[in-house]
Amino acid sequence: MNIINLTRDYDEDFVHRVEEESGQNVSLCYQCGNCTAGCPYTFAYDIPVSQIMRLVQAGQKKTVLSSKSIWLCATCESCTTRCPNMIDVACVMDVLRHMARREGLAAVPQVKTFWDSFLDSVRAHGRVFELGLLINYVTKTGRFWTDMDLGPKILPKGKLAFKPHDIQGKEHVARIFERFERESNS
Amino acid sequence: MPVLTGKELRIVGFLCNWCSYGGADTAGVGRFNQPTDLRIIRVPCSGRIDPLFIAKTLINGADGVLVSGCHPRDCHYAEGNFYARRRLEVLKRFLPILGIDPARFDYTWVSASEGQRWQKVVTVFTEQIHALGPATRHENVSPELLAKVASAIQGGNRVAA
Amino acid sequence: MSEAIAYYPGCSGLGTSKEYDTSTRAVCAALGLSLVDIPDWSCCGSSPAHTKDHVLSAALAARNLQLVSDMGLKAAATPCPSCLTNLRTANHRCEAAPFKAKVDKLLDDPYAGGVNAVSVLQALTEMVGLDTVKSAVRTPLKGLKVACYYGCIMNRPPELMAFDDCENPMAMDNILAAMGAEVVPFPLKVECCGASYGIPRPDVVAKLSGKLLDAAVGVGADMVAVACPLCQMNLDLRQGQVNRAGGTNFRMPVPYFTQLMAVALNIADEEIGFSKLCVDPRPVLSKALAVAD
Amino acid sequence: MSRLDALKTRIKEALPGLECVIGWQKGYDALHNTPLFIRGEADVDKLEWGALNVHNPAVYLPSFAGKKVGVVVKGCDSRSVVELLQEKLIDRDNVVIFSAGCDGVVDIAKVRAKLAAAGLSAGNAEKVTVDGKTVTVTAAGKAVSMPLAEVAADKCLRCQFPNAVLADAFVGDPAPQVQAAPAADADLAALDAMSVPERMAFWRYHMDRCIRCYACRNACPMCVCRDHCIAQSREPHWLSQEDSVTEKLMFQVVHAMHLAGRCTECGECQRACPMDIPVLALKKHLNRTIHDLFNYQAGVDVAAIPPLLQFKLEEDNIKERSW
Amino acid sequence: MRIGVFVCHCGSNIEGTVDTATVAKASLDFPEVVYATDTMYACSEPGQDGIIQAIKDKNLTGVVVASCTPRMHEPTFRRAVERAGLNRFMFEMANIREHVSWIGRDREANTNKSVDLVRIAVEKLRRDAPLIPSKFSVNKRVMVIGGGVAGIQAALDCADGGLEVVLVERESSIGGKMAKLDKTFPTVDCSSCILGPKMVDVAQHPNITLHAYSEVDSIGGYVGNFQVQVKKRATYVDWELCTGCGACMEKCPSKKNPDAFNEKIGPCTSINIPFPQAIPKKAVIDPTTCRQFVKGKCGVCAKVCPTGAIKYDMTDEIVTEDVGAIVAATGYDLFDISKVTEYGGGRYPDVITGLQYERLLSASGPTGGHIKRPSDGKEPKNIVFIQCVGSRDKSLDRPYCSGFCCMYTAKQTILTKDHIPDSQSYVFYMDIRSPGKMYDEFTRRAMEEYGARYIRGRVAMVYPKGDKMIVRGADTLAGTQVEIEADLVVLAAGAEAAKGAPQLAEKLRISYDKYGFFMESHPKLKPVETNTAGVYLAGSCQGPKDIPQSVGQGSAAAAKVLALFSKDMLESDPQISRVDIKRCVGCGKCIMTCPFKAIKEVEFRGQKKAEVIETVCQGCGICTSTCPQGAIQLSHFTDNQILAEVNALCQS
């Protein structure tokens, strides 16, 4: 295990950024563990959410932003709902993902790819084109076996469209993304 | 030397002994930092505060007046703050007709246990007074404004009689 | 009887949750709740948007809220909890002027604000009411044991969603009970099913959804009624994956609560859309109803 | 029988049991009526009734405390009597109230202006007759007629109480209510239209003229402190003798606040002011506030408790600030 | 006047951020100040001696001390100036510690502000007048409100001290929460065995009058002379006749009512004596369930009662008790566990409170001392205890630590092992709070000797699966989620203020905090006094307390009452209102607004005037701000004094 030198490795700016972007006071956390106790994803996490909170308090930016956990949080709000100190933990997790993206980190790349594919689909059509999204995801990740088993189940139901439902205002939606990129780069 | 020029404004507080003065003490015991402008006059009960004290303080040039008593129903004397609430509300609504910004006066309730609330009240109120800036006294109305209003009056304002 | 409300079906309503959309429309029409389609609505951004950026997420949602405002309506109903969360979050965050200014910068025209978003479940509860629902029943769901599963974000966090109890919600239970069904107390009503990790992490979904199906069997449910397209997909379409991963043998029908309502209201089969589900609820349903007779 | 004759009859009947009856008589010139203290039957015939009875005779009542007196009042004056009774400053058993319907009284300043417009001086007024809605003033041999509505006191234009709210002897037919009273008081509207700093300048402008004669206070029927007014006492010592706008305005604030919930807007303070300072506006403003907050109007109900001498656990209209 | 100003350093408490020497020097410029100095600790013996010496040496006639809050040391300094021969009211304080040095670090601003505060104190002092207290007699009876262990102790100590005591208890028996406990920590001795004798002493003490099943209706008067109206609720049983034989309970046909004494986990009859050791041991009928009341016919108890004590037509009765002091000992209530929906308390029968568990453990409880879970009566093997339910939780508006739950949970794990040797207890905790003699050792024993498994973390949810309760929590030390299949879940529900506590506080005219706990006069130095003279506190009504602390406070409150009653006459505070008869116009506005009826109308030379009743006036000053001509002035807070302060601030 690594020894953390708290005098040297405490990243004050990181703590402030997390607090500012999430609007949460992380020092309210007294490590009761209720978030971890309720989190359905704890089994899949590399660092349980209460320890993520602890590491944020401790200013351990690198450990936090390179964790898998922040990509596996589904924002199910169990932690936020039950926190005795009314910290919006799910929002903190969201903000950590934002920061990881900015740092170019994605410890569970296929999750990020799936989300990106989803947003690409929205950007292109104004709405999600479900089949297109899946194909895009498979192409990007090379995980061609994804949900192969489900094809025979769902295709006969006639629910999945083979063509996107483009909306008239899709240009507006695309402009939202363009402006967002411009704002984030400026 | 009293008001630190450029730093402080003259803010006068009237606090009841049992709740709010105690609340300010609690804030002190808790070392809850506050702006230094406020000067507190201790009275036994908010019901002792004749609204004319506040009017006089403001007319005589204070920049702000803050009154605080026990929460309604918690008055040490059972009813003082109920009378105070009516009288202070009437005064607050009276001030603007005299040419005094009603935001220069506020009244609230802080209990002896509410040190943090007191800190907040003082901080918010002091910031509010600083946002308004130093008060003008009737004596010191600018000649331009006086001339403007005087000519409006002489020009047939009915109130001039 | 009740005023009109804008209707936001959500992207899946055009695809994987078509039957949720058709049954919702049919049920609301039967109960006199007038749903008005939002012209040219776009995707709310769902989870992928908020995991990327909160302003982007709010802008994608706000475009739709503004469309509702343009219709002259004050509220929109959506069947999908994920859409609901995004629309409500956008509204909530836009109450802070600096945040709203950032959102407006991304939009063609600034969002006027003040459009409320509610779930179809909430609209049925508050705008139609249990009494009306009860009196409209034609075929009571007598003898049918249903576990009501609300999903993780329908009621959470309570400060934002402001509807029903966040730990033990009852709105769906009450409606299906009014329809004559026997609702069984389901302890994992708000536990997460695995959400959108079906594609990138099917193992996670298999474990979480497996737990839910196990609990539903444990409380003796004939079927699990759901209110979320993603939950439905994980529990129904992926039930095979769950069984394979956990060595189980679930065959649990997972209809939308609106489909069950539609049955009770004698709505036409094509609008109910049971055929679009993987585990067909009809055998269990007819058996239960027959026994009850 | 005219209202005046009817009043005289009733007063004559009651006079034997009374120390005095307060009313009005012809004054030092034709335009002014002045207070009359009827002590014997001979005095009764001096009584006047009509548009020149501008004074509020209620102001004299507390000085007769303990003695049984009569008072002749207009509708507005009667509210002062009610207020004095309510505050137990006079005893109901010791006061007999005579009244008749009132069609309004004149504002001498307005009459003066009308005469001036006709090239006449009010000082030369020889005769005044009021006939229904018309006032005719003869000055320097020339008669000038003017509609009462144009020279009536402002308060009469908005009068809610042309008939006494409380009377032992009300004679004649009641006077009609004022039709279509202006919604807002013009004095208040003018002040309302000003910015807060402009109002400060307004009072600075007016209070500069104050000579601290306290005529406003002395004319006020509700200023019952009399010799003990805190404006002039040392114990307590609220005001200094300094001739500053601050001190002069402070007195007006004292006066107004002491009248909060008690003032009936008889207007005597302003009428009495030799410097034409619009001091009534402060009281009107407070009355409006009291009405907004407590839905209360002074001088209409002897049994009411003034709003600042009572409270409710939950106030209906006070919304306290949250911090 | 010759005024001396003493500016206190308070060690570094004031001097650290206020230049006291400068403050003293500046004070010399104020009118009538002839002497000013700074001093290390004004309140210390040398500090007080310095003030006394200066009064004598400089012929001072008034003193200002600038130091801490007057709420702390005003009485101290008043006594000091009195020792030097001045009237104690020729003294003022400037609060430059709590209101200056402790709330900001800016030395220049603080020094400057301190000068201002001394200035207004001097201006006020210049208008002070000597005041002489008057004396009044004391009614040496005391009322204790609440018959839990704190109230019992206070009542017994007062009674043993020779005072007449009136003990008022809301329930039909005294004993409070302690009577419901099976054993007590850390000694594990039987609760009713140690409380029982004290309860009997109360019943038998010749000096104690007990009003059980009674509540305080209203309180008038003041220290030394309170009048308390006590409402004796209708019991429908004549207690003069009732022998407590229990024949009525045996025959009562309505047997399935939730038993309040057993925390509703067992049934009781409509006519009931709550427990065998009840004091008084008298029956009470619950009219909401009794068939005679609900259905209008039954009358079984009346038939079987051997003494004919049943009185269905009984009504509430008000008795008036005159007392000189009051001890409030109204205890606490438990946090409502059903508010924590995720634990299922109230929904799942096998999720219970710690106090309910005590009843399961108790031999006099509904299961006769055998631990049987409520749902199916089975003996549980795996028992999960969850700590901090309704404590240390901001989201539930209960941010405070209830203090005793850690200890009673440890005790319950030990008792569980004693009752069911093959059981396993699990305790979810956040921190173990066990400061107290033998307390921490006790919690260690629970783990080391009794094998209780302590898990550091909260529980997120409890839900049924089959006949088990699944408890899902976190082990934060291991950094994992954990699940336990429990047979019974015991929630350590936190303490909250007793129901009705704020309403009682209003009747007593004492303060209470935002949670409803009564406020002591000083958190450290006056823990059982209140800001209302003659009213004292004991036990958990002031904040959560365990048994030894409650008993200690009961004794402390009794000592305070005995000290108060050691004098035959009390001095009234002379800071009361006085009427200037020349200025009074007899309008009676002061009489109308006085909350204490302390002003009466008198005739003076044929004129109506107001007159203050000295011993009744409490010194609030509402009359002073009501009187338009300023004819009634509150001594020590006169218009002129406050105006002088205002003027000093506005002109400086």
C-alpha cells in the first residue's frame, strides 16, 4: 500500500474545485459509510464511495480521478438520499467524472465510449437512434459480441427502428453541442 | 475615533438581555467571526424598545439599526416581543415616508442558543448596510436635490398647502 | 375534468419501450387525462449528458422545457424516470441565475423557466386520482400478485423529485390495488437494476437485476410491474443474461404498470402491447384472473 | 326646524345638568367661527352650525375630566370623542354628545384664494352665507359665490363619516355620504410618487420652517399628555432645544408614532400650523400602515383596543424576514 | 459623579485582540471619568481588590468594567462595588470579550469598538441611580414536575431537607423511563431493584404529596410565590378506594390494547395498572378502548371491584398548589423510528427500538423476560443493533449525540448473550461514545467477553427476506459493503425532547433550544438553574442524560432549592418600573399591556394614576415604551439612559 504524505500530497485546489463544481461541502462527511452501505455498485467498485469521499477530503486527486468507481456510478441517488449530512454524493461523483474527462482519464473506457456514442447519436439526430448507437459502440470498442444474444429476442418485436427518427430541430440540438464545445475550449 | 473611517459604518443594535444578547454571547463563545461595525445596546426585553429610539437613532445619523429579541412565544416576559413585533413593523413601514431607507432597519429573533444564527444576522445586516453606504441626514441633503424638490413643491405640489 | 398536460415520451418510447408509450396514451385517454404531444421534442440527454457536463445536460433538457412553454403549458408529463430526472434537474439548477446564464448561452433562445415536469405516475395520481381510476375499472385484476418496482430515480433524491416516499413509494401500489390487483410488499422498490450499464457492463446488470427478480420470486409475485423503460429492458429483455450469469431460471413477466392498467380498463390488445415483451405476461395473467373467478 | 335650532333646543334641555357645552360661535371676522363654551342659557343662542365650524371641539374634553359636559360635534369630531372614550381619557357618563349631519366645512386658505382671484382680500370679508352647496362671501361690498366643493377642506372631500358615529342627541336628517370619494389621498399619492431621498429633501424643505410652537400638538384632540409632553420634558429628555431640522422632525415623528392607531385624521394639526407644514401626511401614512397591517381604523368603536396595545400570536400580515 | 473605568485583559482573551491600555486611556476623555486603568483579570480576587481600592482611593461614585458579558460577571462586580461602599447599581459593564475580542481579529477595529462600548457604559452609568431591593416572604414548598429518576431524586432530597414537596407525574405511576429498563450499565444491576425502593420512599415520605396522572395546567406568580394549577386527569377509578388488587384487570374483557408501558409490544387491558411495582399502585381506565365508554355497556370492572372504586362519571379536576420553587424534570422521549423509512421501523414487526428490547429482556415485560421476536414469537439468534438512529443526523434535524445509546446497546448485547448463549449480536456504530467511570471497559467487555461483533459503519437499509431481515450496511474499516441475515433488528433510537416540553417551558417562562430541550442558565456554571428565578432543571429535560447524571442533577436541583429556601425573606430585584405620579395622566395603557398584572390603578387626589406592585413587576419595561408621556420608567433602563447611549453612539 502507498503511504500518503498528507503535507505534500494534499491537493488543495482539487478539493476546492470539487466543492465549487458540485456545490457540496465535502468536510461535512463524517465517514459513516451509509453511502457505501446503500450503493448497489459497491461490489463492482475498486474504491467504495465513502472512501472516494474520504480521498476527496484528503485531496488525493490522482487516486480519485483514475478510479473505476467514478465510471461505474449509475447516479441511482441512493447515497444522496440517505446521507445523514445531506451531501449530494451522486453529484460529487458526477463532478469527478467531469474532471476525469478533462484530465483525459477513463478507467472503464467502454462506459465512456457508450456514453459518448449515445451523445453522438443525439447530436446527429436530435434523438437517440438506438440501433445506430449500438452499432457505433460496437465499432468503437470492437466488442462485436455485445448483446448478440438479444438480437433474436428483440428484433421480431418490431420495436427497433432501422432508420433514425431525425427531428426538424436537430440543427438546434447540434448547435447546443457546438456551443458547448466552444465554451469548454474557451 | 469611534467609527473607523472607510472601514466601518455606524450600526446600532438593541438586544433583549435574555435571548439575543445571550445569542450574541454564544456567538462570541463559539468564536463566530463577525463584522465589527455593530454596537449593542442591551435592554431587558424587545418590548422595552420604544420604536422612537430607533427613529431617533436613524434620524440622528446612524447608518443602520438592528433589533433582536426572543422568538415569538419564547419571550422571557411572555409577551414583550409580541408587542415589539407590531410596533417595529409599523416603524419599519413608516421610515420610507421620512426619507429613510427601510433597509437600514431590521428586526429579528435570535435565541440564546443560536450563536450561528446571530453571526449570520450580523453579517448579512452589516453587508446590507455597507451596500447602502453611509446614511444622509436631513441636514445634509444635497443642495441640488433640495432645490429640485423645493421647486417641485413650489410648482404646485398639493402637499405644500 | 383535468387540464391538459404536455407529453414527453422520451426516445425509448419510439423504440424499445413502444408498448409503454402506447399503453400510457391509451390509459390516459380512457381516464380523461389529456396528453398533448410536444412538437419536435428532442432527447433530454439522459445519463450520458449529465456524466459529461451539467450545463450541457441542462441545455438539452431546457430545449424541451421551452417547447412546452411555447405551447402555453406549465407542465409536462413523461413516462420515463430518466427523462424526468433530467428535466427536473435542469429546472432546479436553472433557478440559480449564474447557472441559467450558462445554459442560455448554449441555446438559440434563452429558456423562460417555470415549466414543471412530472412522471405519468404522478400525473395519474394527482390529476386523475385514485377514485376515478377505481371507478373506471372494467376487468379487475383480481388474484394477480404484483410486485411494484419503481426504480432508483423515480422518487430520489426526494428534495428534487418531490413525489411519494423516497424509500417506500406507494403510488403505483395504490393504483394497481385500485385496479383490483393484490400488490405484494416488495422490499426492493427503489433498488437500482443496473441502469444503462447493460451494454458496457452486462455483468453488473445481471447481478443487480438478478437480485430484484430473486426478491420478487421471494415475495410470491406473479409479475413485476415497472415504470421505467431501462428497468423493463434489464429485467425482461436481459432476463436470459441474468439466468445465465446466476445459474437461475427466472421466467418473470415484467410489464409496465400502464399495461396492467390498460388490461383492467379493457383497452385493445394492440395498445397494451404485451406481445412486445420478452416474457409474455398473458399466460400468468389469464391464469390468475381465471382462478379468481 | 333648522339643524341649528334643533341643536339649540336640545342643548337648552340638557344644560341644567351640565357644567358646560362646547360648540362654535361667530369669530373675530365673518370667515372665522371660534369655539364657544356654553355655560348659561344666554350663551346657547350664540351657537353656530355649518361650514365655518372648522375646529374640533373634542380637543377640550379631557380638560373637563371629572365634570359632566356636553359637546357639539361634526361627524369627524365624533371620532375623536370615541377615541377619547376608548382610551378612558373621558368618562361616557360625563359627556353628552350633540350632533347633526355635516355637509362639509371650508378650508379658509381655499376661500382666500378664490377671493384673491376675484381681486378681493379675505381680511375685508363682511358676510358669509352658505346656501346648500354654495358659499357666498361678501367682501368690500362685493359678493363672490363659490361652490362648497371647491373650497371645502380636503378631508371633507373624502369624508366617510358626515354623521356622528356616536351621539346622544342627533338632530335633523343625516347628511348624505360623499359620493365617489377619490381612491387615493392626494397628499399621500404625492409622497408615494417620490423617491426615498426626495422625501428626505421634502421634509428637510418643510421642517426648516418649523418654529417649534407646538400648535400642531395643542390642536390635536389625541395629544393627551398636555403639560407632560416628552418634547419639552427633561425626565425623560427626548429632544434638545437645538433649532435643527433633526430635532424638529423628531418631534413630528414622536407626535405621529404616539398617534399610530389613534389618529382620526381630523386634520387639526395641519390646520393649526402657522407655517403651513404638511404634518398631517405623516399621520395619514401611519393610518394607512395600521390599516394594512391590522385592518383597524381609529375612532369608530368605543370597545376596540388600539392595535399597538394588543397583539396576535400569529400576525396575519407581518411577514418576518428570514435570514 | 466620579467614574472609574477598569478594562480587563482577561489574560489574552481580550488583550489578544484589543489594546486595553488604549481603551483605558481613551476612557479618560469621557465626561466624569476620573480614573481609568487596564487590569489582568478584573474578576479575580486581586482584580476585585484593585477596583475596591480605587473606589476608596479616588473617591469613585460609579464604576465601569469593560470585560466579559454582564450575563457572566455582573453580579460579581456588583458585589465588589458594594463591598467598597457603593450602591451595587452604580455599576455598568462593557462587553468587550464575547461581543468584541472573540468575534474578530482586527485589533484596531476591536480597540476602537471597545472604546465605543465603554463610552455608552459611561453614559448609562452617569444616569444610574442607587436602587434598594425590598424584601418579601418565601413559600417554602417546592413542586417537582416529572417523576422519573431525576424528579424522584430531587423530590426525596428536598423532602429529606425538611421541605414540603409536590410531585406531579403525567403517567399513572412514577418511575419514568428507568422503570422500563431491565438492567442498567455498566454494573448490570436490576433497574427496578435500585429504583423501586426510591419509588416506595416517595410514596411513604410524609413531606411528599404525589399527583400522578396529572399535568401542569398553568403557572402564575414568581420566585418564592408561584401558584400552579395542576390538572388531575380523570382516572375513572377512585384512588382513595382502589387497593391495587388487580381484580379488575383480570376480568376486563378488552385485553388487546397496545400497552404503553411495554412500548406497545405487548397487550394490556383497558383498566390497567402499568406494572407490578407501580407507585401509586392504582388502576386507570383508558376511555378510548374501554367498552363501557366505547360501546356504552360493560361495567365488568365495576362489578368485580371489591371496594367499589370504579367511577365512570369522573371528570378532570384542577387543584391549585402554592409553591416557592419549581424543579422541571420532565425527561425525554424517543425518536420516532418510523421516520427512518429505510429501516422499516413501524412497517416490519421485527425492527424495534432499544427500549422495546428492554421490555423483551425484562422479567416483568410482555414475554416474561424471554427474548421472543414480535412477528412470530421465535427466539432470535442473530440480532443486529443499529446505533445513531435519530442521533448525529442532520438530515433528520437531530444533529446531536444522544449520549447513552452506545452504552445501552453494549449492555443489551451482553444481556442477549446471557439470555441466549448461542446467539450472535452485531452492532453497527459510527463512534463509540463511552466516557464515564467503567464505561469504556464495559463496551470492551461486550466485544471481548461476550463476543458482540462491532461493525464500524452505518446501515443503509433493512428489508425482509423469508423470515429473516436483511441488514445491509458498510464496514468502513474494511472498506466493504456487508449484509447480515438477522432475526431481529434493534434500533438505538436517539433521545428527543419530551412531547409538550416547549409548551411547559412557556408556562414556566424558561427558554428551550430548537429541539425542545430546556435551556440552563449557564452551560457550565449554572447547569441546573434557569433564567427564571426559582425554576430549576433536573435530568434529560435539559438534554440527553444517563441515569447517574440525571440523579446527580436531581440532587443538585434540590440543593439549589434548599439554598434558596434557607432564607425566610427574599430580596426583590429593584430594577423595576416606577411611576412619576406628576406625569401620569391615568390613561391605563401600561395596565393594559403589562404581562404580569403588576400595575394597578389608584386614586390620587381625585385623579386616576398608575401604581407598580413592586414584588410582581419583573422589569421588562413594556410599560415604559407604552407610556406616551414617559411617566413610567424602568429603573436602570430609563428612557434617558437608553437615549444617552443612542446619543453617544450617534454623536461619536
